[in-house]
Amino acid sequence: MKSGFVSLVGRPNAGKSTLLNYFVGQKVAIVSDKPQTTRHRILGVRNTPQGQVVFIDTPGIHKPMHRMNRRMVDTAVETLREVDVVVLVVDVSQRQGRGDAFVLDLVKQSASTAILVLNKIDLIRKSALLPVIAQYAETGLFRAIVPVSAATGDGLERLEAEILEALPEGEPLYPEDYLTDQTQRMLAAELIREKVLHHTHDELPYTTGVVVERYEEPEEPGGLTKIYASILVETESQKPIVVGKGGAMIRQIGTEARRELEGMLGGRVFLDLHVKVRTDWRDDVRILDEMGLRGRK
């Protein structure tokens, strides 16, 4: 049997969360086409006949501009020292730049075995992929280089085989029925934020957050779960964007989030949403701690 920890690292919007959800077999991390979607360290467990893989999805590594972003990047970098295998996920549909070189240098400093995933191969020609493979192969950093498409599933079986091969021998680290360390309260906040990301544009996704004020579990299995949550924005001008004309936007966000939550929880959900203005909340230690974005600074 093989078992161990595997960190998914890379630049924002590289497809790390999509990979995590695929391997775990259900949605434990929200996804969107907006960079910096993932803000937390998310653990997900994959059990196979060959062993147990404990994946750790991390926020995309970027230049931090606020305390929230510093905590996000610190979380990602810290996992490089804690895992058996580092999986660097690169979006090959985007031009490589200084940010990619910075992440590559972090992987170079890690003592863990490294595997490179070249994601989104469905968006480029094969002739454009070959030079990228050669460029990364020259570094000599990677045990394996695996081109994949997390969206279509192409290459993911080979990726799983390479990860299992790289892990040490050992007994499972978690019970067979354990999937994630995300609490229902945290998943609720993230699902609401996913709907906000889906329906808003421009810079608004970066300045919005979700805090679950109250989470009341049902008195019996399949009963009514009551969730009271606030969507945070930084300026008064942003509030009407999330609320929408006559409250249409926040109703749509709430309806979509409630339906997905009911599917996840297996019962009815009462969801109460409000939009609150909290200037500079991304630098507010108390709010960040309440969201689970903990850190030293």
C-alpha cells in the first residue's frame, strides 16, 4: 500500500481545484474562471486499491497586495515543506512569465518529490505543447511531466498512477469514508461565494467575501438546515451590484446556492443572505480569522 500527502501548487486559475474535485470524486473546492478563487488550504482524500492519496489544494501563488493575499500565499508555500509529493500545475494555454518562474524556484527549494502537470492541453495545439515540455524537462526538477486536461479528463489516469508511484509505502492516514477537512459551515460560505463569482465581473470578485453568521443544523436527518450569511463588499458603490435591481441579483445567488447546498446536505435549506459594506475587510485580522484565513500576519 502507498499513502502520503500531495500538494497541488501553482499560479492562480491553473486548474488545481478542478483536479482536486476530480480525484476526491465530489465537489470539495469551488471553481470559477476568476483568478484567486481558492483562498483556503483544502484537504481531500482519494482512496484506491493501490493506496490512499491525501491531496492538499492551495491558493494560487501571486504577488500579495493585502493581508488576506499574504495569508493565502503563505498557506500555499508552507505546504511545500509538509508533503511527500509536490504537484506543480501549470496552465499551458497562458504565456509563461515571472510569476511562473517564481513558483518554479519555490518548487526547486522544496525537498519533496516533484511532478509537473501541464493543464488545459485541450486549449492549445500539440505543436505548441512540445516546446513547453522540453523547457521544463531541462530543469531536471520533475520525476514526471504529465500533460492533462482537467476539464475533459484527458491524462488524469496517468497522473494518478505517477502520483501513487511517487508516494512512500504506508498504511492509510485517514478512515476510508473520510473525504475532506472542510466543515459544512465552510462549504456553505464557499458555495455562496462561488455564485457571487459567477454572477459578478471586473474587480468585484477580488473584493467580496462571505461570512456565515449562524449555522443551525437540522433536528433530525434530512430536516431543515438554517444558514444566515453575509456577503462582504468594500465600498457602498459595490453593494447595489451584488443586490441587483429590485434585489434580483442576490435572489439569484441565494437560489442557486440553496439548491446546491440542499444536494450536498441531503435536506432542505433555509438561506438568509445580506450584503454588508466592510471597508478594507481584506486587511481586517478579525474578519480573516472568522473566515478561516488564519496566518501569522
